[in-house]
Amino acid sequence: MNRSPDLPEPLDVIAVGAHPDDVEIACGGTLAKLVQQGYRVGIIDLTDGEPTPNSAGPEVRMAEAEAAANVLGIDQRIQLNMPNRRLFDCFEHRVAVAREFRRYRPKLVIGFGDKTPLASPDHWQAMQITDAAVFYSRLTKWDDHFGGVPVHGVPCHLYFRLAVEPDAIPGNSHHLIVDISDTIETKIEAILRYKTQFEHKPDIEQRIRAAATVTGAAAGKKAGESFAAARPFAIDDLVKTVMGTS
Ligand SMILES: [Zn+2]
């Protein structure tokens, strides 16, 4: 009989990116806010993002990712070492991500929600891997693929978009904006930890701030990040929800 392996302390939220810096750019302000609100937050990077033109190698990139996670207050950053630039949705990758969902038992998973034209095609593959992993995580009678780690049903799944992509993700009718007025500076600080990626792009700070300003302004806030719900979700207190922080 298989004994269940020891499980780590659960995470409330896991955000999944293809490369270190995806998650910071997409939803760093929201993750920092969740941490401030007392939630345990994790990040899964499917690849190490290397090689890139201005990086000395994976060790440097990993150190940057760790520094960025510390700025946001992330509890756990997980590197799955899938191949950068040739990331493909396949059974093994789905199982690898689902195994982390089973181990960390998140209430909410946030991941890519669309293609990113003119940017890395890994992002689109990451969406498909994450979608499948959310499903695989809850499948019974499949324990041999997961080393005996018990099933976990992920209750909620949101899609993020990179900060400079359009706010609404086509094909998704349920969007929401998180007010990141108090954490936009933390988000920028985390992104700037990726010196190999952004030191030669001095306008990155301005672009991230401008994108957050436009997104937030649509909802009357100083700064925001936009998400689409993978499926509609029900709320309990309509007034409290629509009033938000105002
Ligand atoms: Zn990326």
C-alpha cells in the first residue's frame, strides 16, 4: 500500500509563469497585496528563462528571481526546469505542475490566459499546461503518476495578462480588476530585481506604471491589475465586493 508522502504547509495562492519575471509583470502588485493581507502565496516558474541575451546564465537569473520573490514576500518559489524557448504542453509537464498543486493545495491558481503575439510562445504553452494541471490535480485513481500525493481540487482559477497586453482577454466574459494602488511600487521594485532583463530597458518602470494606471483608472483606482475568471464564480456580499476599497 502506498503511504502518502509528507506534504508541505499549504499555499493559499499559486501563480504560474513560463519564465521568472512573467508573474511579477502580470500580477506582482496583486501577489504583494495578498501577502500583506496574510495569505500564503507561491510562484511556479516552469522554466529558468535562460538563455537570454544579457544574462550570464541560469544562476544569475535564479538569484534575481529569488530577490524579486523576497520583495513581494512570496512564501515559496518553485522552479520546474522545463526547457525555455521550446516549452510544450505535454503529459509529463501537466503532471509536474499538477503534482505541485497536489502538494501545496492552493485555493486559487493564477496563470496565463492567452497568446502573447510577438512575445514568447512559451506563454501560450504555459496556459495549456496550467489549465490541464488544474484538472489533473483533482483526478482520482491516478495516484501512480503523482507518487502517492493525494488529489486536490483547485476551487478557483484566474487568468492574468502581462501588464502591457490589452486589459480584457478575448473569449472571457468575466473580468475583474485588483486595486494595487498600495503595492504598485513593490511590483516595480520586484521587476527591477531582474537586472539581466531590464537594465538595458530604462523605460520599463514607466511602462509598467503607465499600464497599471490605465488599468486602475477604468475602475476609479490609482493602479490596477486585470484578471479574467476561467469560470464564473459566485460572491456572497455584493455591496462589499463592488465597493472594494473605496
Ligand atoms: Zn515570459
